[in-house]
Amino acid sequence: MTRYEYKVVPAPKKGEKARGVKTPEDRFAHTLASLMNLHGADGWEYLRTDTLPAEERSGLTGRTTVFQNMLVFRRVLDVEAQHPAPARPRVVPMPDPVPEPTPEPPRPPQAADGQEPTVVPVRRDPEPGPSPRLGPANGGLAGE
């Protein structure tokens, strides 16, 4: 389905002077043609002229209805504007991971004067296991 966008502009109220255009009717026609050509150069197609009522203020508290002549133009919407392509995520290369320095194992103390090196026992914490299951909050057994 073709989609359009519309543009409405006021029609000129009087003709402008131009070289070679003498009568008021010719001046008005020339002004109207110039306006249509101006919008046509931007891709707007003349569709119709409408006379529409508009309420205006008259005096301090009064209102009056006046009629405005409007020129209606349209043009086809771009296909890309109707269905824009989804934005592709920007791919940024990740830097190579920097390896963390491995700590050196502790050195055993050096023996002095032929003595045996002193062995220091290393305490290891047990591997963490599953959490113990707890009973009811009232301190008793379930079902009591």
C-alpha cells in the first residue's frame, strides 16, 4: 500500500507583479503557478484546493467565521521511512585478556650449615559443600 504525506499551504490572496504579466488575473495565475512549481521541485504533487472555515477574534469579545483557501499537496513516503531497517548492533572487538600473574609457591627455608630445612605444615580449609538443611522455625519437629 502506498503511503503519502501531506502539506497544506495558504493560497495567495493577490497576484505579484512580474515582467510581461499585465492583468490582475494573469498576475494571480503566475503567482499560483510559481507557488506550485516551488513545492513541485521538492517532490510535492498538487492535489486540490479547499476552502475551509476558520474562527477569528473580532473586537474584544466577539468571534467571526472567515473562509481560508488552502492548497493541498502530497508526496509518496520513502519506503525506508515506512519500514526502517533495524539498527544493527555495533560490534566492538574485545581486547585480549591479560593473564593474571600466578603467585609463586612459597619457598622452603634454606638450610644453614648442613641442617635439615624446617617443614612448616600448611593448613587447608575443607572444600565448601552443600548447606545443611534446617528444620521448622519453631524449634520442634515437623508435625508436632
